[in-house]
Amino acid sequence: MGTAVTQSKKVNQVITPSELLMHWQGHRSLTRKVIEAFPEKEFFNHSIGGMRTFAEMAMELLGIAGPGIREIVTGKTAQLEEQFDHGKRKAKILELWDETTKEINTLWPQITVERFHESIKTFGQFDGTVQSSIFYFIDNEIHHRGQGYVYLRSLGVEPPMFWDRQGV
Amino acid sequence: MGTAVTQSKKVNQVITPSELLMHWQGHRSLTRKVIEAFPEKEFFNHSIGGMRTFAEMAMELLGIAGPGIREIVTGKTAQLEEQFDHGKRKAKILELWDETTKEINTLWPQITVERFHESIKTFGQFDGTVQSSIFYFIDNEIHHRGQGYVYLRSLGVEPPMFWDRQGV
């Protein structure tokens, strides 16, 4: 309790940049587990109600996360690219996922706390601030991952626990 | 642009308490639209893969949001209650939803910025800080709402747009 009180006096804000990074990477770690939980074939083929496959959703997330942070750091407009050459191999998507994890960790410290309220237009089309954009990236991931949970359940596969954000 | 620069100089943090409130209420507004989009009967009966109905998920969200914030503000341990007397009427759930919206707006300003890093145990069982708990409430809502989108699509109903966070 002593530590907590000390910390609460020091951190005079809702969430720090490094906490937000951990928060996001925790979610990304869970999404990675959801990708892993899919049977190889169904990852690329299964869908419900005319929606996209989870592979397509995962590629959307890959197309947003790395390029989105790179754009925030460099100021250079990113193109929204949602197709990756995966050869119907889940391992390829996971490889791209892990590269993105490293890229985010490398670029993140370059976003100073003062920049989070700067106005930006991500991917040349979405108006917001640095913080609203990053929260959009995270929330969009949680949203699609929740859909992946239904796909897994409909396949009879037990998804990872929602609170399990540990690991790569 | 002048305004944005001025603001970025003034707001030296990732997200302010009032922005986080707006962020959450924006998500709650979207979840309300998802509840409204369900046909009355299917809201209480439809499910996929042995999962809960969207009515049950909505009641979990009702059981967390108001009591969770009340607990953070008052320090009194809340009980996790996920059943509400709805008489199989969606209107009753929406009524409870709107009461919760008002309650959150009323209680929120009592959480000072210094408190967001205070250690707490929500519902007598979940260890975290004020901020990690509030983000958990929000993320859990996005997660289940994403599942609601699949239910709607499987019923042939077009869900609201994910970015549509305006309204009550």
C-alpha cells in the first residue's frame, strides 16, 4: 500500500505513455493467442453472416498498427494496406505480428507526451488527435478480436481468457 | 491548426479524465445502438456456439459500469450482479442503460486525476488501479459488443457503424 500511495502522488495523469504502450501490447499479445487458437484452415476460410474471415481481420490490424505508429512518429502519410502475402499460412501472419510488436516498441518512445493531443489525419483520411487515433487502433482490435471469439466458439474451440494479456 | 497547437501545449498528458469519460460514454452510446438494433426476441434468445445471449452480455455490462464507478468513488466494495428484472423487454434494459449513463456522468467528476493510479480491488476480487479498472470496463464492453455484431450479422441485421459514438 505504501508503494501505491507514493505512486499515486507521483503520477498525476490518467495513464502514462509507457502504460498505454503496455496496455496495447497486452491486447496485441491476447490477439496473437486468438490467431494461434484458430485451426489453420478455418483461420482463412471460416466466417459468419457474410463477415470477413479472422485472417482478413488480422491483416486489417496489421495494416493499421505498424503503419499507424510509423505515421504518427514520422509525419509521413501511410497507405492503408490490408492484404499481405501469407500463402494461407498462419505462421506468416504471426511472423508479421511479431515484427509489428518490435516496431511499435521501437517507435513508441519517440512519441513525447506533449504530442498526444496534436491533431493528425491518419492514413490520409481519419481526423483525430494522436491519442484518439491510438485508442481507435486499440479499440478496433478489441472489437474484431471479440468477433474472433465467436468464430472460435462456433468451431467448438475454447478461446484464451479475455484477461490473459501476458506473453509476447 | 492554431487551436490544436495551443491545446497540445496545454494538455501535457495522454488523455484527461474528462476525455476518458467522453471516450467511455461514446462507446456506451454505440453499445446502446447495438442493443436497439437487435430484434426484441433474438436479443433474449439468440446465441452462437453456446455463448450467452446479447441480453446477458448487456446485463454484465450494466452490472459493471454503474456499480464499478460507484465503488471507485465511494470506496465501498460492490457486488457483481449480472441479472436484472427485464421481463423480456429490451426497453427495460435501455432504461437501465440510460440511468447508468447519468450515474457515470454524475460520479465521474469526483474522481480526481491523482486517484487514477491508486490501487483498488474492484468487486472484492479484481486487483488493479483505478485507471486499469476503468479501461477494463471499457475494453470488456468493446469485446462483448463485437460479439453482438456477429450475432446481428448472423440474423441478417446491419449493425451500427463502429465509429458512430454520437448520441445519448
